[in-house]
Amino acid sequence: MELFDTCKESGHEQIVFCNNNDVGLRAIIGIHNTVLGPALGGTRMWPYENEEEALRDALRLSRGMTYKAAVAGLNLGGGKAVIIGDPRKDKSEALFRAFGRFIDTLNGRYITAEDVGIDVNDMEFIFQETENVVGVHQAHGGSGDPSPYTAFGSIQGMKAALQKVFGDEDLAHRSFAVQGTGHVGLHLVKQLREAGAKVFVCDIMEDSLAEAVELGAEAVGTDEIYDLDVDVFAPSALGAVINEETLPRLKCKIVAGPANNQLANDEAGNELERRDILYAPDYAVNAGGLMNVSIEFEGWNHERALRMTRAIYYNVSRIFKIADRDGIPTWQAADRMAEERIATLGKLKLPFMGKPHRFPGRNKH
């Protein structure tokens, strides 16, 4: 891989390689764009096959965070970090504290949070070495688990799509197929059921599936979920679930859910358009978690988080308007909305070069 050519093609500002042989740390931080503000994005730990695979993941994910923050209307850029290792056996206090020190050297250009393979205990170790962490426990003045806000924001996106297709936002008269009942999916099911919606669910984990059934959802097979005649198909787990194999099976009118990277490729988004299935772009719909942790810059509280995540309704509605205005698919309209905001505000400010952040209410001890 030619690194500078890769950065030029992807638009990345900076790639940081972090190595500490004594503790077994091998990590990559991708800072994609800081025109709107410091790069914020989670750290994931994964047993990548090789270093190039890890680098490509860091580049892909950090670029996605730029677009998510821009569409969400946040004054944040996009970044992401990956730690090469097996989260089931390679974790240690020393590893995460060493990683925290690397983050601290960036002087606030990159702010991290939880992602795949990382939990709140790991973040506690990172937090001991740097202030540039969000999503820490509420005991430290953080926002804690972002899952309820990601789910709440996803419902706002769903309502915008329902309004577009059916002319109303009434969840109680609609049916939903929720694919995945993990942390976010389960909160999504709970909020949909509280609104009186008919909900079908699937998951490979029987315990979380059982919890969804207790909430009043109907369980179906993991393959059967694609064939249901529902109003909304809500991917809430794996990515690339909208692909050439599943597309012909969908009977829904809307695809909207909290999973990342739902489209296997751009052509899948185009095919949804041809089939008259409205796609609510994933990174606009699932921005509630990012919005929630961003509030820590000002001092987090529950009401402020709910107020901010309600804006997802208007963000998704605007994407639909751009799609209609320009005659393009909604996935492309979301990208255009993000790029227009970055280009406009980029005329006013230079890339964010780092400065100490203030986190009201923070207490490490």
C-alpha cells in the first residue's frame, strides 16, 4: 500500500501508528478531516489478519465518522482507532494505558470512545492517561452507555421516513423487522413496543432474543427476517445486509435502522431506489450515540441528550429533500449534505490543530 497515495485518495489528514513492544500494543489512529472540529470516533480491538487490513479498517471507519458528524450538525471531525489484537485474551491495563498516552500526544486532535471489542473497563484505563475520551462512566461526569440514545435517535430517523412514505409518523400503526437484539437493538425494540408498534426480531444470541420476546416482540429466524411483509426493515447488527441476495426478498417500504454500513455497496442503494424502497442512510439514522457523547464537551445531562438526538428527524428529512431536489438516491444525498456542510464551513476555518478540552463535571478520582 502506497500510504501517501492512499491518504490523497481517501482525503485523510493524518495516520498515527502506535507501537509499544513491552505491552504488546499495535494500534492505528486515522484522522480523516478536522475542518469542523476535533476528530471523534471510537477505538475498536480486533484480531486483524494483517496490518494492511487493520489500516484499511481505520481509514474506512474514520472517513465514515467525518460524514456522520457533518450530517448530524456537530462541530466535530472524523477519526477512528484500531488496536490489533484479540479482545478475548490480549487486553491488559498496561496496553490501554499505553494507548491512552499516544492519544494524549495528539493534543486533542483525536478524541476516542468505545467501539467493537472495547468496554467501559478498558476506557477507564485510557481515561487515566488522557482527557480526550468520551463515553466514560457517569461517575466521572461522562454520559455512560450510549445505546438508549442511539436507539432513540434511530426512531427519529424512522419517523422521518414514515412521514415521507405514509404521510404520518404513527409508530403504533406500523410493523418493524428488527435484525439484531444487541445493546442498541434491544433498546430499539423496547421503545417501539412502548409506542405500540408490531415488532418482529431475530438474533443468533438466544438470551437477548428472549428479552425482546418478553417485551412483546415476535421472534423469527435469522434468514426469515428478510422475507417479512413489514413497513420497516431495521438492520441493527451486522453491516452489508442489503446486498444482491437479500434485495429481491425485501417486502418493506422503508429500510431504516442503527447498524453501520448497511449497504454492501453503492449499487445496493441504487437498487433500493429502483424498487421504490426508501432508504434512510445509516450514518444519519444512528448518529444518536455520537450526539450523546459530544455533549460531554459542555457538560452532559439526559434532557440535553434527548433534545439533541431529536434533530435526527430533521436531518433525515433534509436528506430526503436533497434527494428529491437533485434527483439522486438517498445514500448519495446524505454524502452530498455532509460534503456541502464541510465545504461551506471549511471556508471559515482551518483544520483543527489541537488544544486542551474542558469537560465540566469531570472527576477522575
